[in-house]
Amino acid sequence: MLPWSEFSNHLAPTAPLAITDSTCHPAVEIGEEFVRILDQQLPRVRSHSRLVPAADPFRHLCHDACLLRNARTVALGARYGMPVLLEGDTSASKTTAIAWVAHLIGQPVLRLNLHGQTDTGELVGRYVPNTAPAGSTHPHRVPAASAARFTYVPTPLDSPTAWNKWDGVGPEAHATVPPWIFKEGGVPQGMRHGWWVLLDEINLAEPQVLERLNPVLESPPSLVLSEGDGTVFGAGGSVSIDPGFRLFATMNPAEYAGRSALSTAFRDRWLVWHQAEAPGESTFAAMLHRLVFGEHPEFLFRGRRYQSPRSTPAFPCLAGLAGIRDLLPRLAMFHASLSQASGMGGAVPTLGRVRKERYVFTRRSLLTCLRLLETAVREDPATSLEHHLRETIEVAYLGRLRDGVDRPAAVTLLRAAGLAER
């Protein structure tokens, strides 16, 4: 049972509170047997599975408010065995937070990218042609009653009478490779092996497909493989659910193009539903500062101050340049203005209004800008930093915009941020 103190913390993580503890605590603490994210602690798993997220994708992470709140929600759901859904705009650190927490504790994660063609076979399982050599066996054979549903096409490894031998009649039925086998989908595999299963972009899938997961979202979870041989996962079944299994999902708001409206029954089963905060100008500025100088921002949460220790800078050669500390906040201002003008964060778009698809400017654009800037400075140190920055902005931002109305509007935002001549 979730204690009220934990429940209330989760309900109002952004409520303004006075600082009750002047000490600055580490936002993330990694011990021998545990990992703590803000006030949520998880045991370390240390799995050797290839599904454990590697460290490299997270070396540029800035431990800001957006990421830490998302990660804390993930840790809370994992700690209490509750399914967690993170909803928010593109680049709100939803998927990253789940994978990052799994990386920290050594937890295998199976990520399923859902889309309009996703079916129950991808989630739960389906019959597939058996490619095993003749004479081998497989634990998930097609029951004789199910065989009639399939058209069997012999392969060179099969004898002409393979189908008849495998019809379940006679002792030879157990010595022949079945032409079809049931392949479990990602969800039952996660339940069997103790993986975290991440359903990414969940509302791109059809609602009737997602409803198949309703029993998995119950407490305790269960699943009957009615698409196969009827294997039962959970209480009273033949397969016990590994205690490490957790279900996570991410989604953009329903207002995004192509998104489906989730049913009430399905939405109600996600016990932890977190609105991921869209990054703003201060978040972008903190990210740039961390990438160049390695310093993470301070974060106030529930009356306590948190900050992660300094990390290795991603672009250390920029740190010693004259004027860089003044330039980075201006770049963050421009990026935030352009992002808002393109409709990010729920804003009404003023750029690309005649386009079928809106422009997208996320943290990846900032990362691209710094990469280009560092390369330009290293190759041509005699040229001014401002000139190099204008060149990189042309590539990372202005090159995406159509001439006419959109490009002049972006140049106006550049001038407002002090990055272009007036």
C-alpha cells in the first residue's frame, strides 16, 4: 500500500514550498546495493542481459527538473509495482527517464515502439513459421486443433508428409518439427523473465489492440495466451510472473496528429499517470551550461535542495572561450522562442502555419548546434565565436525553415536574443 506521504508527494511534486533544509543533497545517489533518485530508492539489479541500457546514450544528460521528476515517478512505480504512464510533449525526457533509471540499477528493458499497424501479436504473441532444423523440438508447438487455421508451405527441410506427421496422430507426431510455433510477444516475455516493458508512443496504436493488456495492468497482473495454447501467466497459472516485471508507457497529448483516444477502462488501469513537464528557456540554459562546463542545475523539491555532482563536460574546448558564458543563455533564449513559435509545449504555432507538418526544435537541435560550434572553433580558432555561432545556427535551425514568412520570423527571434545584427 502506498503511504500517504508518498502519495501526496507524487500528487503535487511542483507545489511551491519553502526550503526546510538548507543542505544541498545529491539528486542521484548510487550505492553498492541501491540507487536513490531524490526521495525514491530502488535496489540495484545488476543484470547481465543485453537489454540493460548502456551508459553511452546518457553521457550528455542534464539532471534538471524535467528529467528528475520523470525519473522519480519511474522509480516510484517500480518500487511499488505500479504501471506508470508518462504523458508529455516531444523532448520532455519521458522515454529517456525510464531507460536511464533502468541503466542506473542494471534492469533489462524491452522497448516496443507502437504505431498504427501494431497488433496483439506484437504485444502478446503470434504463430510464426518454424525455422528449426528437422528433428529438433520447440516448447511452443501449435496444438493440433489450431493447425487447421494455417496454410502450410513445405520447405526443403520438410518431408512431403510433414504436415500429416504433425497432426497429433500417432507416436511420430512428437518426433517431427511442427511447421508453426507460437512466438511470445514482448509483454509475456517480460512477465516470464522479469524485464521492464516500455510501450513507447502508446496512443499511436489502435485502442482495441491496447485493451488486450487490461489484465496485465491489474494488481496483481495476469495474462492468458488465448492466441496460442492457452498458457496462463499469474495466479493459478503454469507460469509465475517474475517479481521484476514492470510495465511503462509514454505518449504525446491526444491533440498530436495521429493519436488515438484511449478508453476509460484502459486509462484507469495506469495507476501512476504523470504529466511530464515541457522544457523551457531555463531548462535549455541549464542543459547548455552542463554540456560546456559539466555543472548540473540546483533543484528544489518538497522543501529540499538537490543537485547532482559535476560531470565530464561534453564540449570542454568551448569552456575557455571568451564570451561563452554570455552566449549560452542567449542561445537558450532563441531556442526556446523558436520552439514555442513552432507550437511546442502546447503553444499556438506562428511558424509553419501553412505547412501540413509543423517544425520541430528539441534539445537535439541544441546538441547539434554545440557539436557544430565545437568543430568550427577547433578547426578555425582565429574566427570570432559569434561568427561561428551564426554559421551553426544557419545549419541547425534556419536551414529547416522555408523562405518567405518563416525565415524572417526566425531572424527576428535571433535579433531579440542578441544573436544577430539589428
